Amino acid sequence: MNLKLSSQEYLDQAAALSKEDAERLFARMRGKLARKVESEKIPSLEAVALQLQIEDEELQEWRQRWAEIEQREAARTKKGG
């Protein structure tokens, strides 16, 4: 996991979140990021921005894998039908 913030966009998004939405992001933090927040090595706004970035990256990876699965299924359907 890369803990470097890649753009100001995520900081802006984090700053615009409601307290409740920010708390939900904090609740989903895992591993290295959560430990850095707990030890106060990074500000909470930056931590929320990093979590937003991580989730966006994971979503993109998931979408790519899902598209590959759909392509394989479509190819199987063509062969079988």
C-alpha cells in the first residue's frame, strides 16, 4: 500500500466530507494507515484523503477484474452457443 497522497483532489474531497462520512472512512482504515493515525504521525484530514484514494484505487482494480470476468464469460457463451 502506497501511503503517499497523489493529488490535492483527495484532500479537497476529504475536507468536504461530513463528520459522519469521515468517521465511516476512519472505521474502514486498516494496517499501516490506521497505525499512523493512532500514533498521530499524520493529520486526520490527510488520513481521510489517503483512505479515499485507497478506496478509489481498489474500486478501479475491482472494475478491471470484473470486466475480465465478463469477457471470459462472454467468450464461453459464444463457444457454447
